[in-house]
Amino acid sequence: MNYNKKTVYDVDVKGRKVLLRCDFNVPQNKETGEITSDKRIVAALPTIRYLLDQGAAVIACSHLGKPKGEWKEKLSLAPVAKRLSELLGREVIFARDVIGEDAKAKASALKGGEIMLLENLRFHIEEEKNDPAFARELASMAELYVSDAFGTVHRAHASTAGVAAFLPAVSGLLVARELDVMGKALDDPRRPFVAVLGGAKVSDKIGVINNLLEKADTIIIGGGMAYTFIKAQGGEIGKSLLEADKTDYALEMIEKAKSKGVKLLLPTDTIAAKEFSADAEPVTVDSMKIPADMMGMDIGPETSKAFCAAVKGAGTIVWNGPMGVFEFPAFANGTKAMARALAESGAVTIIGGGDSAAAAEQLGFADKITHISTGGGASLEFLEGRELPGVACLLDQ
């Protein structure tokens, strides 16, 4: 896929109406509806400020939650408009619909240097179906489309891909950075290139492992997914996570690594426990001999040392997925050691969103990482080498 796309810097936006796709899918308190983290709103500010400073009239849009085409007051973007207004220090006009009379009247009256926010895109079932008529209506309010919601570019929805059939489409600053850093890491990495993969399931990372075996020098596998690899090699894994239908695939990947000369590292010792609980007693065991009544909860101290040593001299490190159940302090040591090793490595370090990003932040290493992706699913598909519809539709440089 071509990652070299035009950005807002490559087009004249002065006096033009710009449809800006943001990712305002923020976490909220279920009872009060209060926004519990405004990180995604903050991430959109550089692009918004640039467009407004250049004299564009900005029509921002986003989804929130999964209303499945129904109007749901608690999933209204009104609280987002209020928070965005506070962060920008200026009024954000809020439209009570998406392509209805209110949105169109407010978009029509919008002047350069002003911003409005449309109501939740997913109140329309046509959004997720990438309905061309809906995309056309959305596009009809603007003269240019800017994609700045990296967390949604792996989906072919009306607001992420469909509108590009009706408007010239470029990337915002957030998406441009994702494409630049992650695209370079995959296409022309500083070597050695080390990939660290964790998380619960092998099935989530099949395409990622396969693609990275073509590009990486070393692949480290931890987290719940490691036990499927250990079982495939004849290990006893007790009650640990297992995808029995993926053991053949695991062996295939081990063989592929050998044939490609890629180092594939698996845990040699494991922190196990009798139950999945924060209070469970941690016991260090051989990864190939986990007792029948125990489950693996984290990588062991020897594995931790070996994994950290493997990233030490790296030029590029991509990390996706924690090494254990980091939410429980007793089983967070492997993930903590990995985050510290990345932070101290001196390499170009990229964390692919989701749980690993949460872990790096929770453990206090986020500010020492080169790039933390804003898209969990999108960054996974990026690492798989898949074409991302919301990127493919943008104009090439």
C-alpha cells in the first residue's frame, strides 16, 4: 500500500469548507455521561487549529459508541462539542443531526475560522454500510475532505472512505504521522528490527506474525498467545489460554522463522497461578511444564531478561500486546520490564495502540516512546500489511 499521501499542508484550505473526520469515540461514565478521558479530542487539536488558523470553515464529524443506526441521547456528541469548545477556547457550533436541516443550515452559514460538529454519524445505519447516497449528502456540505481518525481507517464507512468519491481527500496531521512513522518502520526500518507481540489470542495476530516474518530480524512472543506456541511444541500448559485449532499454524510460523533466519523467542519460564485473580499467588514455573491446576499469567524473570536483552541493540521496535495480565499488579512485571526496555533502548519505538498503549501509560513510560498509535484495530491491520480503505482513498503525493 502507498503510504505517501497528501496532507492538509499540500492543499489550499483558506475560505474552503472542510469535512474533517475525527475520532471522538471517547470513554464516558455510564451513569452521568461525563467524558472520562479527552485524549482523543486533544489528539485532533493540531489539525483543527491548523485548519482554523488557515481560514478554513471546519465541519467536524465522528462516531461515538455503537448506536446501530438508532438515535440514542446518551450517545450524542453534545458533550464532545462542549469539551472541544473548552479546549479550543472558542465556540463549537453543534448540529442536532448529521445530514438533516439543522446540519445543512449551519454548514451553509459557517464562515472561515469557524468550527461546527455534526451529531453522531452512527445514528444513521447508512454510515457503517458505506451507503453512497449518505456519503454524497455528507460530502455536499463541504469542498474538501480531511481524514484524521486513524482509529477508523481500517473500516470502509461512508465518513472514512465513501465521501472521497465526491471530494478531494487528504490526511490530517494525526493520520499523516501514523503513516509516516509506521509506514517507515515496515518499509524501511532501522535495523535490527524487533517485533514484540503479546495479548491473549494467536488468531488476532495471525496476519501480523505472517507479515512481520517477512520484515523483522527478531520476533518476541509473550502474553496468552505464547501458550498455543508452547503447546504446539509438546509443552504442558495446564489451564493456560489455548487456541487448539491454531497449534498447526504456530508450528508453521516456527518453521517459517527458521527458514527466513528470523529469531523467534518464546517464554522459557512463566509466572503461573491457580486462578485468574488479582489476589492469586504467583509461582514461577518452567513454561514447558505448567502444572495441570495452574495457568500462565505473565512471563517469568528469566524470559523477561532474555526479551529485554533482545530489544537492547535494536534500531526499530514495534510492540503490540502486553506480556501478561498487567491489570493485576502481581502479574504486571513482564509488561513493565518490556515497557522499560523500549523506553531505554534508544531505538525508534512504536506501540500499536490498545492494551500495550494503556500499559505504557499506566506504567509511566509513554513519554519515552517514539510513537504510540491512536488506532488499535487499524494499527493491527497496518502491521498485517493490509490495505486500509480510509488511507487508500486519499490523494497520493
